[in-house]
Amino acid sequence: MNTLKEKGVKFGTKKYVLNEENSEEVILQLSNIVDENTKNKVIDHFKNLENNNFENIENILQKAKLEKIIETFEKNIKNCDESFWQNFFEENT
């Protein structure tokens, strides 16, 4: 029986060094977290940041979201499944 480890699935933690050059990528990766426990930990850490840490975070989040929308759109441009597109636009409007 194949295990997830044998399939190349990585486990563990990752430490991100957040700087001006990689901030958008780090935020985008954080937005892809699906595990609720992990999401809650990330949210708790954000809550502990000082107000001046959030000066440009809204712009970063919006840009990352827009880039993800564009990427999904470009990958599925030839997709004729109406339910996919209805769901896509519901989630992104």
C-alpha cells in the first residue's frame, strides 16, 4: 500500500521570512491553507501583530487574490462547463 510520504506529500512546518520581495507570494500561499486548525493559528498570529504591520497588507491580499483569479481563469478559459463558471463567478465577485 502506498503512503502519502511515498507519493511525495511533504509534512511538517515551514518558516517564511517575509520581506518586500516575497510578501505577495507568502500571503498567497497562506491563503491556500485548507486545514481549519492551521488557518486559526495563522489568524491568531496576525491578531498579535501591531497596527503598523498592516499598513499595506490589504493591498497585498487584494493583489494576491486577483492574481489567483486570473490564474484560474487562464487555466480554464476553454472550459465549457457552465456550473464551473457560475461557481467561479459566485466565489470571486
